[in-house]
Amino acid sequence: MPTCPAPVRPLDAAAAAELTTAAGELLAEHGSATAPGLLAALPAARTSLGEDLHRGLRPVDGPDGLFVLRGLRPDDAGLGPTPGHWSTVGDAGALWDVVLLLVSALMGTPIAWDGQQDGRFVHNIVPSPGHEDEQTGASSTVLLTPHTEDAFHPGRAHLLLLACMRNHDRIATTAASVRRAELTARDVAELTRPTVPILPDDAYEQARRYGGPPAPVPTLFDTGAGLALRYDPAYTPVADADDTWREAYGRLADELARVSVAVALEPGDVLVVDNDVVVHGRVPFKARYDGTDRWLKRASVRVADRPTRPAAESGEHGYGQTALTAWAR
């Protein structure tokens, strides 16, 4: 896998200060990054931000399907120690929760899930004892398999944002664009056929207990602007598919591995990923659990009226999971 930087969109010092100042004012006014009033204030707050920020947060473009927003500077000491579990974060890094919400609001509508991290709109991604071998963001010692975020759900995000708070060990996030992959027409035809479902991952305990029959979904689909994918091999019952489909799925996996890049985020970097085009993962690492481990904040964004999903998705049950929006439409 080549160690290749993602396209970078720099924020100058003035734009970064404007964004953090606006976030600080919102936090001071509402008292908490999770306050409903703060979430409701995001649309008005984004309109007051300057042209440099609106230009920097224009849509993801090009076949890479991702970019890094660079120029923010969190204070490592001021953040406090990296928590051992998302549930113990409390208000640590709350200013950066609001910064990430503003960045998200500039690009679309932030969403959350009632069954994940208590419905928070900003998730904390930290290695957690006892979860080292899972295929979730709390793992560490295993390769986090490249996947579409929340691939099991028809209401999944169009954009995924990962903001780096701390990464002393330069642990890489992996990313691979399906539009860089070289697939035959036969493979594409096979993988656009709804064959097997994608099951909820281990972070969704309620969804995994849902009793409704799972619907088979296509792995690939055409958006009109190019090929897109819905992919999570760790939670896909590949063995239930026929040989021809499995062979095509294996070739897709090989191609995604071939074109994968490794992005070692720096503190303050925000990686923006087109969740319809790019799968993401993480290389293995050894967690120390001493307060200095890697710490990311994650936000999910929907883009209104984006015509990128197959119409059949509207009939899926989503395993009983409800997507929450940051403000009323």
C-alpha cells in the first residue's frame, strides 16, 4: 500500500481562527456541544462564516473522493488524556465537537444514530480495552477492514468526517476509491446484482438483535457521475452467495487493496470522505492506554437531494435504527 497523502485543502490562520471563534461562542452560549439549542443554531451560524470557509468546504470532487482540511490546531495539553472509552469522554474536546459540527453544517446536515454512542452527533474514536480485535473504531491490534460507513443502513451518510485530536504514533487511516479500481464489465454486472445483505456492525447492539429479515443489497451501483459502492466485507455473509458473485467480490477487494492509500492524520486535520465512493479503514497498532493514544472525532453528513442511491433502498428497514438530524428541516 503506498503511503500517499490525500489532496489537502489548507485553511489559513484567519479562516481557522474564525471557525474556532464561532465554535467557542456557540459553546459558551449553549453550555454543551450536545445541547439541542446549539444544534438548532448551526444553520444560522454557518451562514455567518466567511467565503474562505465556504470555499474550503465545497463538495468533494475528483476520482479520489476525499480530501484533508488542514490548518486547525488543537492544544494537545488542553485536551487532557485520551479517554479509554467513548462513554467516558464527557466534555473533553467539546470545542472541537462544535468545530466539527460547523464544518459538517457547511457541507450538509449532520446526522446521528439512536443506537450508537447515545445518539451523539460527534463520536469519539479511541482504542478501548477489551475491544482490540473487533471490527469497530474501538479496536487496535487488528486491521480495520476497509468499509463503507454504516453500510447496513439505507440512510447512511453521504460524507464521513474524521477530525484528528491526537496521533503521536502517526497511525494511518486507509482509504480506497472505487473509481480508481479496474474492474471488468462482468464483475460490475455481478456486483450490481442484489445477492446478500450487509449486517449491522458490533457497534449497533440493538440493530444486531433486530428480527426482520435482511434484504440483499447491491455492492456496486451507478450514480450517473460514476461508479459507487456499498461495502463492508466483515459484516457481509459472503459464503451465502454463489461462486460467480464471490469471485467478483474477491476481485473488487483486491482492487481496493491495490489502490488504497494510507493517510496519517495530524492533529487538527479533518479527513473528508465521500462515503459512496471511498471505503476507509485503519492499520493495526498497539494501544498503550496511558492517555496518549490516537483520538479521532467522527461526524456523519447527509447532502440534501443527492441522487446517488438505488431507489430500492427506500424499502429497507434499516434494522430498526433511526437516523437523527441535527436540526428540523
